[in-house]
Amino acid sequence: MNTTPLACPFCQLPLHLHASSQGFYCDEKHRLDKNTQGFYSCLLGSKHKLQTLSRQQMRAKQFLLSSGLYAPLTAKLTELLQTLLSNNADSTPKHWLDYQCGDGFFIRQLHEPLAHEQLHTWGVSDAENALFAANKFHTPATLLLSSTKRLPFNDNSVDVVTVLDSQLKGQECQRVLKQDGRLVLVLPNSRHLWQLRKIIQPDLVEKPLALNLPKTLTIATQTQVALTQAVTAQQGEALIAQSNFGWRTNKSTARTVANISDMEVDFDWCVLVLKRAE
Ligand SMILES: [Zn+2]
């Protein structure tokens, strides 16, 4: 029997892998099979409201991620994950879960230097079209469509959970994390995209980052990745579209951004490695 960290979406019993079909099944004989779009749907019935990203959002994100502006961040993350997921002496399988993996960009960027026989990579998203894209781009992971309210994993089953492009909400990421597991969280720091934010909101004042971490987690390490990069108008527009201040844009500020050329913009990320609080 091939055990996995997965829990049956129907009855929560552990799921086993059926090697020849690459499907999963529980002792109650529920089955979870890969669909023709290349991922496993853990949504039950029509109860769940399916999330979709707009085509515009998907394009903006793909454009941004492939523009190289995130390379300093992915370099730092690769270094961190190499330490956390390196092949251990007793060769027990390691499980890496990328929470809200989107179209799989970070998995594809980070996977190669980490890959070893004992590493299993899981990508979870609640957006069906994002996973469709993740499969199309050959993301090297088992892709799961799931509500973020209940992840299809057993308690204490995952070595590393990454939350790289999403907010940490609820308790699910902590629930699935092993006792000695680590959660890697990326947050925009106080100077992140400062010059673009100043265009949209001229009276903006700098505030220190408020972490607001859940009580069940404590900081193992905290690293800042900060640098200034030249940004084109197209990149600037995409960065604003992706941000949580984009809604403040009006016609006049949009025109200003459309006319920038190689504007120096601060990128400032806080990379947290979190562990369970004692
Ligand atoms: Zn079941």
C-alpha cells in the first residue's frame, strides 16, 4: 500500500496511491482521479463557489513573473528551500506543499535545484483556470483543486508549506504542517513598490510592516530581500494591477504610470520561515 499525506475529501481517511492508474483511494473505497485537465479536483458537489482568475489577471501575473523582476526573490527562496528540503540520511520522503500555487510559477522556478527522488511536490489552488495553466506549463507537481477552507491533507503530514503569493488565512496551513515542519511566508515589506504607490497615493507615509502572525506559529528566521530595479510602463501597470492598492488608480495616475520609462522602483520582501509555537 502506497501511503500519501492526502486525506480523502469525502471522509477524511488517509488516501493511498494506486500506482498503475496514479489515482488515489481511501479504505472506504472513495476515489480521486486526475481529470483530463491534468489535476485532481477535491471539491465535492456544487457546494463550493469556484474561484477563477480573470484572463487579464492571469496575463498580468504571467507577464510579471516572466519579466525577471522576481528573480532576486526566487534566488533567496531556492536557498532557503534547499536547506529545508534537502535529502536526509534516512531518505524518508519529504512533502512540499505550495499553497495557492496559481499557475505554478514558483514551483517551476524553485523545483529544479530541490528535486531529489524522495521529494514530493504538491500544488493547491482554488482557481480552476490557474491549475489548467499550471498543467499546460508542465509544472512538476501533483496539482489539487481545493477549497482553502479544508485542504485535502492529513494533520501533521507536510514538511514545508510555502505561501508565496497569497495571504495566510485560517488554520489549514498550520494543521497540515508536521510538528517539526516549516512554513515559508513571503510578505510585501514597507518599501515594496514605494515609487509606484506614491504615484497612486501621493500623501502616503511609510509604516513598519505589521506581521499579525497566528499564535500557533513563531518565527524561525526572518530575511529581507530588498533592491531597486528599473521598471517599464508595462511592468508598472502589471505591478499595480496585481497589488492591493490598484483599486485606487484613477485616469490621471494611470496616465502617469503609462508614461514612465525605466523608473527606479524599490522591491522589498519579507521572507519568514515559521515553525509551530511550543
Ligand atoms: Zn473516503
